[in-house]
Amino acid sequence: MPRLDVHALTFAAGAPGAQGQGPYDLTVEAGTCVGLAGPSGIGKTLFLKAIADLIPHHGDVRLDGIGHHEIPAPVWRRRVALLPATPTWWHDTVRGHFPAEPFPAGVTPADLGLAGDVLGWGVARLSAGERQRLGLLRLLAREPACLLLDEPTANLDARTARKVEAAVGRYVEKTGAPALWVAHDAAALMRVANRVVTLTPTGLVEGLIDPGPEEPA
Amino acid sequence: MTLIRLTPWDLVLAGALVLLLAALSARLKLAIERPLLVGVARMAVQLFLIGYVLKALFASNNPVWVALLAVVMLAVAGRETMARQRRRLTGPWGYALGTGALFVAAFSVALLALTVMLSPEPWYHPRYAIPLLGLMLGNTMTAVALGLNHLISEAAERREQIEQRLALGETYHEAMADIRRAAVHTGIIPVVNAMAAAGIVSLPGIMTGQILAGAPPVEAVKYQILIMLLIGASAGLGLVAAVWLAGRRLFDERHRLRLDRVT
């Protein structure tokens, strides 16, 4: 069963050459979900990108004991899969983005509240919420061994969000994949996560730290 | 062969046409009069200079001077390639990459043509070597500049898409495939267009020049076909090399998109 270990992870905040942030230490046990909280712009997305090895960083990240620099980057990213907050689409049809066997992990469009024939749709007609859910479906189709989810329910109504939460929960339980779930909604984090950590510029703090009054987005 | 010699008045009259255009531009606020006049002035000065350089070069026929002029032409073409890109690679790469591609493509094709096809005596005879190299460099420069400009600005614009593809486990090669293909298409279009229109819409420059100089049309056509083929080969080769190298340089060894390497 894979476990995600992050040790002494640091990276430049925002623009290159900017001051570094971290170090971050985190362990996500197999089959569990850790919620990641923190105010907007604090670097949650960069934190996920660093773990997926998409941005330059220092430190050690391991899945199942295998360090990310021990295997080719594309192999690492197929195992440690990042779902961006707004998934982008480049082929004309939804199907073009999926492997030949689209739902090997057992999560189907219906599980996420999507139409059964959604694979045949053109991407131009997709709504923001559909793009987001299909992004998750596209990610799970590659059967990753670890999930990094950046606001996976931000564009969804409450009922659909619950469906997505349940589907991710089932995937994590079935495959033992550790999951890291970023959200602003404290209630959602409490629902999906076994534990919650808050990201600060200098490290991770256990628990949900109240960021104070709402900041403008 | 009969060559009708141009008088200064002929050039002044043609120049007056461009002045008229500049005046029209100023009147209609098209704002092209400045670049137009600067371009005209540059063109005239550069061509007169090269005319006298070539005159001296033909007289001496010294390979060292031919090589020197070739290097100057390459350096200027490389600089022009860089200047034509809206966004380009930072540091020495910005210049070296385009210039390197120009060098490999234009020089190898020109060398092949001089030693195997035209075979003047000696093969580096400036009457053949310099115009040929100029044609290769000029056309390859346009192709490389267009291709690199497209590649780099698209990569910057479609950053989210590229990162998404990388995040799904694609290699940098796969994630850039569409953009790279589009960049090569963009770069090669002028060459393909020139070939398609040749002879029907336009009589290309080499042929026109030779016919004006009194050469038999069919001989002029053969030269033109040779030159167009060489241009196609050189432009295509330089373009592909530059786009591939730049596509590589946009990523690091961990297949991460490094837009910090772009201005």
C-alpha cells in the first residue's frame, strides 16, 4: 500500500527568484485523505505542483518509498496525479482525452452526475462544472497511485459536490491511494478528509486554522 | 546579353512613388510612414554598400574575404531572427539557437549547391557563393523567426494546457506536439506559398533578374527551380532544427515547463 512522504519541501513563491517558502513535511498514509487549507494565494497550488514535480523545488518526495527523482518525471506524474482547479481541454471531443478503456478504475460518468454519453460530446459545450468533473474522470482513467486534488468541487452545486466526494472516497478506499485535497470550504474538508492541515509560508500546521475575516478573492 | 543601365533619375523616380505612399500614410494616420522610410533608407544604403563590397570581392577573389562576409551575413541574420520574435529565450540561447539553426541549414545547403551543382571555379567564387548564401540565409531566417515566434508565444499562452498534459503523465515531447507542429506550419508557409504562386502569379526574383539581364528564359527557369528547391530545403531544415531545439529548451530535464527561460 503506497504512502506519500513529503520531507523538507521548499519552492519559490510565485515568480521565479521570489523568496522561497517552506520547508514542508507531510505524510499521507495509504487509503487516507488529508485536507489542505489556507487562504487564497498562500501557495497551496504551488505546493501540489511541487509534489507532482511540475515546478522547480528542493526536498524529498516519496510514494511507497520511491523518490520522485529516482524515476522519469512523466512516470512519477502518472502515479502522483494532479487535478488542477480548472482542467483544460485540447482535443475537439471529450473522448480524445481518454484512454481506449475510459473507466478502468470503476468510476463512471454517472457516479459524478454526468450524462452517460458525455464522452461523445464536444468540449466546447461543456460547462465549468462539467469540465471539472470530467477532469477528475480523466485523471482517474489513468489509475493514479496518489491523488492531488486542487479544489475539485469549486464549481459544483452541493448535491453534485457530494457525489464527487463520495466517488473520490471510494477510489481512495479501493486502491489505497493517498489523497491530498485542497479546498476553501471548511465543511467540505471536514467531510472528505481524515485530517486537515493548514499551509503557511513557513510550514504546515496541524488542524484547520481560521484565516480570520474573508479576504477578497 | 544586353543590360539596360539604370540612371540615378530612374531610382529617384521610383523613390518618389514611395514618398507618395508615405505622405498618404501620414494623411490617413496609418503610421507606416516611419518604418517605411527607415526601411527604404536602410535598404538603399545596405544595397549600395554590398554592391561596392561585392565589386571589391570579385576583383580580389580571396577566400578569406568571402568567409568573412559570410560570417557577417550569418551574424546579422541571427540578430534579425531574434529581433523578429515577440517573445524569445533569455540569455545567450535567444541568439545562439536561431543563429545555430541558420548556420547548419543555410551553410550546408549552400555548400552542397556550390560544390556539387553549380561547381564554379573555384567553388567559393564570390559571384556565386555570396548571392546563394544570401538567398539561403534570408529565406531560412524568415522561416526560423516565424516558427520560433509561434512556438514560444504559444507555449507561454497555453501554459495551463501544457502543464495539464504534463500532469497527466505526458512527456514534454507529447505535451508540445500540437504547438510544435503548428509552429513548423507557420514557418514554412511563405516558402510553400512562393512555390505555389511561382510562374503563375509572380515571376520569382532570380528568374526576373536573369531575364532582365538578357538570359534565355528557359535557362533562367532552370536556375529559379534550383534556387527554390535549395531554399525549401534550407528553410525547412533550419526551421525544424530551431523549433525542436527551442521546444527542448522550454523544458528542463524533469519535463517541467520553464517559462522563466522566456522573456
